[in-house]
Amino acid sequence: MSDAMVPALSRRRLFEIIGASVGGAAAYQAMTRLGHAEESPYRGPIMLDGDPKGASVIVLGAGLAGMTAAIELEHAGYKVSVLEYNLRPGGRNWTLRGGDVYTELGGATQRCEFDPGLYLNPGPWRIPYHHYAILDYCRRFGVTLEPFIQLNHNAYLHSANAFDGKPQRIRDIKADFDGGVAELLAKATKKGALDEAVSTEDREILLEALRSLGALDKDFRYRAGDNSAAHRGYAKHAGGGLSAEPIAGDPVGLHDILTSRLWRGLQSFLLYDFQTTMFQPVGGMGRIGEAFARQIPARIRYGAKVVAIRQNDSGVAVEFEDLAAGGMVREARADWCVCAIPLSILSQIPINVSARMKAAIDAVPYASAVKFGLQFSRRFWEEDEHIFGGITYTDLPIRQISYPSTNFNAGGKGVLLGGYTFDGANSYEFTAMPPAERVKRAVAFGAQIHPQYLSEFENGVSVAWHRVPFTLGCAGDWSDEARKAHYNDLCEIDGRIVLAGEHASYIPAWQEGAVLSALDAIQRLHKRVVAS
Amino acid sequence: MRLVALRAVALVVSATVNAPSLADDAPANSAAMSHGWEFSEQGGAELFGDVCAACHQPDAKGAVGAGAYPPLTADKKLVSTGFMLTVLFRGLKGMPPVGDMMSDAQVADVINYVRTHFGNAYPDAISTADVSAARPRTSPP
């Protein structure tokens, strides 16, 4: 082997070496960073001016991309039909509630035993404030939103190998990291170490900023006392009457925070995609798909498995198996086709498009992700630990625990997101297990953070996206190289066919990407139809 | 019962340096899960059971939904180790390049395992050096 050649260091491996990636956030960030250059380009409801002259469109897939296309094209005067593999609308927009039955690839069937009102969103579960398109559709279609709590200062950061495995409150780690760093920087500034970089005037302002934002005392130290306690809270909280005086706690030392790697968990709260305010639909994310489907009640044919897509100069013919009729093959025809089938599926379906588009369809691996919904007999995280919504991050294989962002402080049962893996070894390992084994392990891991798991757990479900029959994966996992080589080919109109979905966007794995992709696709398609 | 016994074996193994892989040659979910991004499983059976089986299923018979995971049973394509290396390092359509998360020895082990199980009986084993030579490389910056 030549010395000049070294094994390729994948982006992920690099992240792991510097210690930034054990949580899914960095991997996720690497995957989506190209999409962050600007805000959503959505500028209000689409205007498709001009007469489609009776043209027909067949839409493949009744997820959010397909239904967006179908709804808007119908408004513009097209004759629209939709084929959907599942027996419900929404695709990955999906909520599992008590009584739902779900069979994954391989045949394992789970019956969700949640109590009424409790649910798991196996797919999308939170909406950033800057996803203007999906928010606008929620408003237009009457989907009620509520806040999704991403950052809860009283949730935990946890490592099995730090602080004796004891979870640490986010507010402690955040305040103490900020305070420790501010103290160091103040020290360096006062010593003149930054004099070349900071003017004399700025130096004084910088010191005051460090004192204020880092909660330093009058001597620019970060110590137990009123200043630090104002950020991190108290060891003994202020009360009323006798013995009411609060007692400040001792900050965690910077060395301990650095070596614990718990700072990694803080990144998830800084990312643009996860900044306040985030939203969720009341009653589950699936309410969005249901609302979309209500706009075109008679247009969606369910239980239709597309097996071939052919086009010629005059139109598009789609062969599909009618699953309610024992898989009898039927054919549907239209002048145009908007295909919103995930590439993991579409790459297996015969389709006569250009070699370049076919290469693009075949170029995108699908991410692995696993989610767990665990029902407990009481909301111990609220009652015992005062955690109201938010997310605990851990280096255990479950990666995170998310507390419900609804029905706060009302007692009763609750369902936690008991784990959410995104790519990486553990995601595959969980996927390879039978569902009951996944849930069993999620309970055992979670009990390391919340011992109440052991006595309060009632039932659980898990969804491993590589075993989801209608997608064979979570989302298009574009590499920078593949995107450069294939993305434009994927998005071009090919004869009478145009693709849509999160995979045809720079916001992969988000509903916003699916909707924006569909809007862009039908705008270009409409232009072509009107001109023809 | 069998699963419990396997787990007990795996726990012992994980505590031993350079221990051989599980004596039982059937794929199964390991007791221990990996700690980082990459797979810590050792031996073809463990790797198949924890990684490949996620999609191709524990019996390697594949699965069918809106799309399908192909079976790896009595699979004539597996005659080509080059094909398997390409799939593991480049992915194939929706399949991720899972070899990126394995060492050369792990890739060799899992390829050799699949090629000698599930109705496959290819006698030519692939070596760690073969895998190393096939792993995508880039020049240093």
C-alpha cells in the first residue's frame, strides 16, 4: 500500500473522533447542512395560472408530497388521481394510537396498547417555526398546533461513563460550561492575552459581557453563589417562612464537563432546525396527513402497489397491484405523472426515464432510524422529577428520551418517546431485533436514567424504519458527492414524469422538504402543460 | 431459552481479549450493543444477525412490501466477492454502505459467513487484505 494513500475518513468518522457525534445531532447536521443557507423559500399559496385544458395527472404516493401535488393540481383544474400503497393517507406522516395494528417487514405484528389520547409519532414529530410551507398548510387545512418542547433545562444529559452514570440536569451542564468558559476567557483577557485581537474599549465590554452571560462574580470567577445560582438554580430552593433561604449549589467543574462529553448533548439545542419555537399537531402528527386527505376525499385509491411506470409521447401508464383484490394487476393512465414514491421503492420499479434520472433514482441510500413509544402508569417524569416536555440526551443506544409536550401536570398515564436512533450501529442493531426485544431493551436502558421505568412500565411499540413496508428506510441519506452528481437529474421533468418528495429537496427527512419539492415540481409541470 | 443461553455466552466473550466468535454459528441479536458509530460485533454470525438481518431477515429470505429486500439464500450473485465488496462499500440503490461502519476483518467475516450459509457454499474465502484493497480510499489533503 502506498504511503500516500490513507483510508477514507468518512465525515461521520471525523465527527466521532472529535467527539461530536455520538448523539444523532451531528450526523443529522452533516446530512442536512446544505439546506441551511437560507430560510424556507415558501412565499404563500401557490398560484398555477393558465388553463391545463383538461389534462390529467396521476400522483403516485399519498404522503405529504403526493397530496400537496394532488390538492394544488386539482385546484388548478387538472383531473387528478392518486395511488397509495397503504390503507391510510400520510405516508411517513403517521401516528400510532391505541388499537392500531402494525406489521413490519418480516411479518412481526404489533398491536398498540396505548390508552386513549396517548400516541407515538414514528416518523416526523416536530415542526420548526421556519418551515413556512407545512405551517401554512396546517393553518389552511385546520390542523391545530401546540408547542413542541425541544429544550427543557430540567431534562437530563446522561452518559453511562460519566458522573457514575447519574444523569445531570441540562441547566447545570449548560450554565457551568458557559460559566467555566467565560471565566477562562475573562482570565485570558485580563492578562492581555487577547490584546492583539481586541481593542481597549472592546476589552472592557467583553469582560462585562462574559460576566453577564457567564454568570461570573465581581472578580470574574464562576463560583457557587448568587450569580451562578441565578443561571443554574439552587441546591436548596427558595421557600416561604422559616428556613426559606435558598442555598446555591456547587458548579460542576469545567474539566469534569469536558471529559464527560456531556457538552455534546447541548448542540442539539443550538441547531437552527431545533430552535424555539417548534410545533406539533394536537393529537399526533398524523392529523396533518388526515387533513390533507380530506381535501381530496374521492381521489385517493388505497391498497395500490405500483409495479411498473411507462411513458410515451401521449401519456403515462401505471401498473399496480390491487391489494384488496388479491394483487390483481390493474392499469391507470394519465397525461402526466407526479411520482412521490420513496427512491428506496422507486429504484426497484421498472420505469422508462432517461439514464441520468434512473442513475439518480438508484443513487440514494435510505437512512436507518428506530423509535420507541413506551406507556407508563403515571407521568413520573413530571411528578417526581419536574420534567415537563423536552428531551434527555444519552450515550446509551436509545440516544434520547422525549417527554410528551402535551397534557402537562394533569396526572394520569403517559407515553414517552423511549428512544430515537438515526443511523449508526445501534440503529441497525435495534432494527434487527424482534419488536418485543427492542422494547425490552429500551426499557432496560431507560431505567438507567429513570429507575421508575422498572415499576411503572406498561406497554410499548417500536418502529424500525428499514422494516417499514412502505418506505424500506427513514429518508434519503444523500452524500454531498451523490447530491452533486445526481440531484439535478432527479428533479428535472423527464418526458411526462416528475418526481417529488423529501428526497428531491435540500431539506431531507423533513415534511417541509416534501411539500416544497412537490410545489416546485408542479409549478414546472404546469408551465410545460400550459405551454403545450 | 436459546436466546438467554446465547446472551450468557456473549457476555463471557466480551470480557475476554481476542476471544473467538460465538461457537453457535446461527445469527442472533447480540447481548451487547455497539458503543460508537461503528459495529463492535465480531464474527460473521454476529454481524449478520445484528446488521444484515435488519433488512434481509434472520433467515436471509428477504422481505416484500411496497418494495423488497432480496433474499440472500442460494444466491448466484454471491459467487462474486467483488460484487459483495462493492455493495458493502458503495451501497446498492436504497441500501446504505454498511461496510463503512465495519473493519476490514468484519467485512471479510460477514461476507464469508453469508457465502457459506443459507444455501450458499462458495469455497473461496475472502481475506482481510482483499477487503482492505477494495475499501474506497482518498488521497490525504
